[in-house]
Amino acid sequence: MKSPERVLITGGSGFVGRGLLPILLAQGLHVTATTRSAAFAQNEAVKWFEADLAWSEAQWLQFFRRDGEASVPDVVVHLAARVHVRRESGSEAWAAHRQANANGTLNLARASAEAGVKKFVFLSTVKVHGDATRPGQPFVATSPLNPVDPYGSSKAEAEEALFALHGDQGLSVVVIRPPLVYGPGVRGNFASLVRIVERQIALPFGSIDMNLRSFVSRHNLVSLISHVVCADDGYGKAFLVSDGEDVSTKTLIRMLAEVTRSNSRTFKVPEALLRVAAKLVGVEDVLSRLLNSLQVDITATRRLFNWSPDWSLQEGLSDAVSRRH
């Protein structure tokens, strides 16, 4: 594939998209981005369009052909996704995620192939492999798929459909599987943990110093994505990404205390007791992310793309905290 000139980013106004757009523009690429909201403050250097994960293949094909050949990108980077919605549960959650993340992705990919797009980069998740690893046994890209929740399952289903489509009408597929992504503006459990540390609330994780978890800063993730966009390799494969260093929950809290300049501390409570308490109050899923290990091995990613994380975990945490407001 010749060097790309035109790139389409779905979910361009999202957390990862906002970090990726300036990187691609700095590389001299012509960037088009989709968003669900026309009210998004648009970067004048980017052509913005409203689009939705519910679009059919025909709607995407019409979008690609709106201005003839000039509107067809060389590369599609599919970031848009449905993530966990608190009010959903059971079969409703599974159906909603499958429709958006699996069916929606396949509609876009099929239209991309028919329109003449050459590369389709899909942002998946490490959760296609599961929610936990044994210490010292990180996931690799060839680890079995074993998702346990609607989000991970829908992403795994999308991956399988994409790899089946790989090569159709010249379309090459590359999949990237990150662990938890953090950075300026991140929300969810990571943001909640930062706020707790800042408030100097003592946390009962002093004994949780043997688990190991991988993270990836948005800075490092978009660095890899930009490499993949322009690389002439990796076709038909999946790749893991992280900051390249794994830490225990106790160490993560200490590092957050350092970058927030807080006097946060931990105290020891047996892990078994923590799990019992979490079950009683209905927060098992949240607590398991703090107690379990979840490591990824990025050796293959480094080797194939000649890429390494730009920032250390410490640098990433410092950036995330300093640019929150």
C-alpha cells in the first residue's frame, strides 16, 4: 500500500479521537472525522460529519461516495464504540453492544471495502481476552478470546467479522487491543480513583501489592495508532499496546499520590475480606479491577512497528492529572 493521504476517523470527538486528530494532521494527512453531535467544537483543519453506529452498509457507502473518488479515504480508523451504560443490564446490554460494536463495525467495514478503502484500523480492547491474568502470565495477541461482558464480547465478535473480511476487495484489517486508557479528561473508575487520592482518603489496599496491571496513556495509544496508519505491515493481525510497565494497585495509588501531591495512604485489609465486603455491597466488578492482575505483552507490537511508548507511566499520569481542568 502506498503512503496514505486521506484518513477517516470515526468517533473523532471522543476521548481517543481528540488526541489522535492533531497527530495525524501534523503528519500532513487530510483528515475527515465523524461525530454524533454537530455541536462539537470543530477543528477547522478537519472535515466533520455527523454519523452513527446504527448506520447501515448502504448509508456508509453513500457517505463514502458523496463526492466521488475524492471522498474515499485511504484508511479508516474506527474508534467509535458503545461502552458500558449504567442503566442497562442483562440481555438488553448484550443486544445493544452487539448491534453497535459488532453489526455497526461490520457495516462500516463492508462499505469501506466496496468503496475502495485500503486499510481498516479497528480499536478493540484487551477485554476480548478476558478480565484478568495470572501474575507473570500476560496476554499476548494470540491468547484465546474469552470475553466475559457485553462490551468485550461485542468487540470480539467485531474482530472475528473483520478478519473474515480481511483482503476483500483489497481491504487490509489491523486490530489494536488496549487495556485501560487514561489521560486528560478521562472519566469512569480511573477518574474516581484520582479524586479519592486527592482527597487523601485512606484506602484499604495496602496488601494489594502482588497483582500487576497494564495501562496505556492516550498519548502512547495515539502514537501507536499513527504508526499503524502509515505502516506497510501488520495486515490481518491484532496487536496489544500499553505503557510498557505494569504496577500493583498499591503502587498505582502511591504514584497517583505523588503526581497529585497528596498525602494519600493505604492500610492493610486481607484480600479475601475485601472481596466479601464488595459482594455484600454489590461492587464486585469494580473491586476486581483493583485486586486482579491484567497484563499485556507488547513485545510483538514493538518489534513489528519498530515502536516503543513515548512516555513512561509516571509521565502519563502526570500529564493526565495536570491537564484535567
